[in-house]
Amino acid sequence: MLGALLDRYGDYLCLANLRPSKVWNAVRYLLARRKSGRLGYYPLYYMIETGNVCRLRCSFCCQGHYDLAVHSAKALLRYEDFTVLLGKIRKYALVLDLFKHGEPLLNADLARMIAAARAAGIRCRVNTALNGELSDAAVRDLARSGLDKLVCAIDGVTQEVYEKYRVKGSLALALENAGRILRARRGRRPIVIFRMLVFEWNAHQVEDARRLARDMGFDRFQADPGGNFIDGRPHVWEIDRRRWTATQWHVESILTRHDAGVPGSRSGRPCPSLFNTLVLHANGASTVCCHSSRKEWEHDSLLELSLDKVWNSQVYIATREFALGLDHDRSAVWPQCRHCCWL
């Protein structure tokens, strides 16, 4: 029980999060009665996209189905813009993820962003497929930037198996970059995790991957169910039962030509992202959650507006009130939420 709680919330436990403004904001979040869509606190968790640029074309990611006519234009987050965003969230952010639908290592300013966030007292995490050409200086700067956790997506121990999901990816490059980062870090930070998405075609390599992670010096090995489309429907691979299982998913967030109807039933609980998370694209535009990838799903820019005007906009309020059952007009919610099975 304690281990599960630490795995889920351990990243929030650090001295920097004991600053008065963060503690008071967290207390307001915990005590909120939520009888209105307007919130009296600000997000505790933030995700900022360092760039929606990636060399891979994974099938269960919008990058694998990228369409310029539908998705946000390719862009890398500028360091100058990041400092503006950081200035608006630093008093409240407990954890900051610097990734979304792209390869964060392709942003040459990633290490500078992490160092700036760390100096502002914010713990940072990065998820990466490690498929980027890195100079020795880039490796050193990333390893010593103050990054707290680096999750490395490596889904196999042979190129043939690895590339079935990580399309256009190089296993050799991923392992090389991971090894260089592990050797360059000082002490035990960042924590480096070997994360394997498990599918039908790579399940037989889990134990080999676990041994490889141990031999290379990773701090942790993590095997999670992988998602894929079967006959056009989203499925996840159940590791223990060794079978594909159909699952609810916001398919419109991945497939560009998907006729998404309004879900027949609502989820059992209000979507938590609406109440504790703010996601920002590389251009500063806000989005409701990490599944937002389309141009039409971009909203108010935090580069231009205050955090309060973004977080408590009229449409945000209407979406929360629908999620709470205070209003039943689904047409008034965010466009990406109208067809979402989790609202």
C-alpha cells in the first residue's frame, strides 16, 4: 500500500514544494468543495510540450497519424517563451513534465529549461524514446541539469521487435543515449527508468529487457501494457492474461479520420485533468489534457493571458460544471471533451 502511494505521489515530495504559496494552493485544492466550475486554486501539475516534433511514427500516438491540416503545426518551444510560462506557474507547480507528443531531446534548450525550473523550485520529469543525435555537451548538460526523473521508452531488446511499435526508431541509438546519460550523471539524479510497453509481439522479451536494464545500470525497470488498434478499435495488451482487450479511449485524439460520436455513457467520476492539470503546447496555447493534439483544440495562450484567465475561462468553467453534473449541456464544453469517453 505504502509502496503504491509513493510510486504515485512520490514525485511531489520534495522540500521545494513546502514553499508557502505552494502549500496554501495545495490546501485550497484539497479542501475545495467543487460546487462550481470556477476554482479557487491553481493547477498543481503542469505539462509543457517542448516540441511536437518526433522522428518516430508509433501507431498509438498522434505523431504516427500526423496531418498538418488537422494537427498543430510542428514547433519547438523557445527558451524565452518557456521562461514566461515558468514565471506564471512557479508559485503553484509541484511537478512539471517537459514532454507531450514529441521527442523532448530534439529541443536543444531542454537542459536549460530544466535548470531554470529547478532554480524556481519545481521538480521536472522527462519521457523520451531517446531517438535524437546528442553531442557530448548535450548529454552532460541534461544529466547535470537538475532533472529528477528520466523515463526511457525502450520496447524490446532486438531491432526487429523494437521497431514494430517504435516505427522508424533505432534501438541501438536509444540504448547508446541511455548509457551515455547514465555515465554522465552525478550521484543518483536523474533517476533513469527503463520503461517497456508490452505487446503481443514483445512479451517474450520482458525478462531479457529487465536483465538489460539491470546490466546497464538503470535505476528501475517498468513493464506497462501497450496500446494498439485492432480492426480500427483501441485495445491494450493484458500482460498477466496475455491477451488483447478492447478499451475505452479518446480515439479522436489519435486518428485524424475518425467519426467520433457522443459516448453513450459518462464515466463514473469527473475527469481529474479538469481540476488539477494544465497542459501547454509549444506555442503557449493551453489544452485540457495530454490527449489534445488538434489545432481546433488549442485554447487561450498562457504567453498572452494570466494564469487565472486561462484556468478559469468561461469554457473551462462550463466544462467542469458538466463534468460535475451541475450542467447538462455537452455542446458548451471544450471541443475535445465533447466526444471524450472520460467526461
